[in-house]
Amino acid sequence: MEAATATFIGSSIGIPRPAKFVARLGFLATNGQDFVRFPIKHYSSVSFSKPGHRRVAYGLRRCMEVRASLSSSSDSSGSIASIAPLQLESPIGQFLSQILISHPHLVPAAVEQQLEQLQTDRDAETQKEEPSATGTDLVLYRRIAEVKANERRKALEEILYALVVQKFMDANVSLIPTMASSSTDPSGGVDARPSQDEKLELLHSPEAYEMIQNHLALILGNQMGDSTAVAQINKLRAGQVYAASVMYGYFLKRADQRFQLEKTMKILPNAVDEGETNIHKAAGQDVKAGGGVTYHAVSSHPEAFSDGISPGGFGHGLKASRLRNYVMSFDGETLHRHATIRSKEAVSIIEKQTEALFGRPEIVITPQGTIDSSEDELVKISFGGLKRLVLEAVTFGSFLWDVESYVESRYHFVLN
């Protein structure tokens, strides 16, 4: 399965020049600004037939009472836009949206039922034998099987997203809605929201939060302590920071889980407890992803901006961290594996969440082949608001790792 790698690990472990940075996200895209551009994939929604609706009801046959109450109150309970920027489109996704609004504590049970049904449907497909006929009949058979597989994948993506949103709701943390700048709030609504930094901090281990602080230092630089200062940034750049931070949170949770396990078992490498470590050893490593995608070098850190962000420069404000030393003890293969997003579904969620939050950027390709984003919408956001945005993104990535692992244990979809 194709994978995307959050390869800016050096951002918060102190590598003196940035690691290779890549993503399939349209937001992570400029040649002229020392970024690498990968095309964004757009997944057209596949409409479900009436039998598909019956599968939803069957999948939640033990929750029919809840389903009925949700249907009767859906008009008055609002839409998922009030709790998350991404709108779920499939029947399963829309059903989970209703549960998120009215009965969020029932989401895990509903997801269990849906995963059982997805597994049943997939098993039934694999047990079918291809018809012996050739020509048009065979092509039609394979096309039907492909459509059904796409339906299951779409439903799986939206199940993962609903679980991430539910984890934010359990933590009593509200997600930033779709950013829409106005004359009264040029920050797109971010600065108008109350700070939830303390709540977000409690969702990470102390060691992981030290790494997050380093990540923030690289983005905010010497403005990290001045939450009222304002930066002007276009939505393309803001989306780049958000998507990169989601991937960083995904990597960080994966590494931190391993770190906490080894710490509990008292088998941490000796280098982890040393005050200084030779962090320069990884500076020249080339990392290549599976599936034939090679990560290209970038000459500046992807989170460094010319718009007044990170004025301290790359590496400004980095602090020693046991978890950072632990990560630097990984060999190249282990580091690559931990920095790889394992499933297409997770990559697609990051892509869609970023676009839902910031909108599709206005990008023009110049005759020289570079990207001109000068026509993209500008937002004026305080450094306090930017910190909130980054903390949310890192936590989103951490939750995405958790729910991907949870769903994988019940419905195998991670192939790499």
C-alpha cells in the first residue's frame, strides 16, 4: 500500500539541516519556496444504492432504538460542521455524524458494528469466484467489485475520522472549524476561540510534550512567548504547517508509545539518558519511501516562513529531550518505519482535513515551473492562535495513529 512519510523529524530532534520532507498533500507544494509539490488526489464520492442503506441498518441492528431517536432529532441537532470542519458523505459517515452530535458516547459501539459489517462484506467478495465468461461480462464484474471496494474504503476513512473527532470530544477540546476570514476577524475564526493549550498538553506524555514544544519553537521562533503578536500568512502556508504538524503528531505518538514501553521495561538505550548526544550523525541520511516514491531534499525547513514566522531561524529554541535522544538512537530503517504513515486512508484523512479547514488554495504555475500563491487568501493570525492551530494538528495526528491502530486490530487494512 502506498505510504506517505512525515520526514521533517529533524524539526524537533535537532538535526542541523532538515530531513527530507514530502507529502501527497496539495498544501505541501512549492518549488519556488523550497518545498516539494505532490498532486492532491480527489476522491469522488460513490453513491450508495438502497441496499447499501439496508446494510447500514443491519450493521447497527442492535442500536435500532438509537437510530430511530437520531433520525427524529437530526433536524434540530445541527450538523457535524459545528464540531469538525470535514463533512462526512457516505451513509455510514452521515450516520456517525448524527451520533457524534447527539450521542457521542455511542460512537465506539456503532463503529464496532460497522467494522463487523465491512468485514462480512469483504469476506463475501473474496469468496466469490470470477465468472468464466470473458469480454464485457468480465469487465463489468471487475468494475462492480472495484466500486464496492471503493465504497468500503470511503466508509473506512469516515469511520477513522469520526473516531478522531470523538476523541477530541472526550477530551472536551473543540476542533477549529473551517477558516473563513472576514473584516471583523481576519484570523478566520482562530483568534476568536478560547485557548485550550492546557487541555491539549494533558493529552500527551511529558516527554512527547517536550518534543512538541521544540516543534512549536521552530515555527514560532522568538515570538513563542508573545501570543498577541500578529503574523500575516496565506492559507497555503498555514495549510502546510497544519498538515506537517499532523504528520509530526502521528510520528511522535508512534515513537512515544515505543519509548514508554521500553522505559517501563527498563530497557532504554544508555544514550537516552546522556546529557549530550551526537545528533549530527543523521544529517546526511537519504530516506526513501516504499512504493517507488523518493523524498527530495529541501533547502529550508518546511515550517520556516518568510512572513515573520520562526524569526529565530532553524533550530532556534530547541531543548534537550529524553525522547529526542531516544529517537536519535534509531537506525535508518527504524526511523523510516516510524516516520511512515501506514495507510492510504490516513493519508487521505490528513489531506481532506487540511483542505476542509483552509479551503483549496489558489495556486498558479509560473512559466518557470514554480508556484505563485500570491493570489491566495491572506489571514492575519496571532502567534497565540497559530500555537493553538499547531497544537491541535499535532494532537490530531496523535489521535489518528491511535484510531488507525484500533481499527486495524478489528479490520485489517494496513498492508505495509
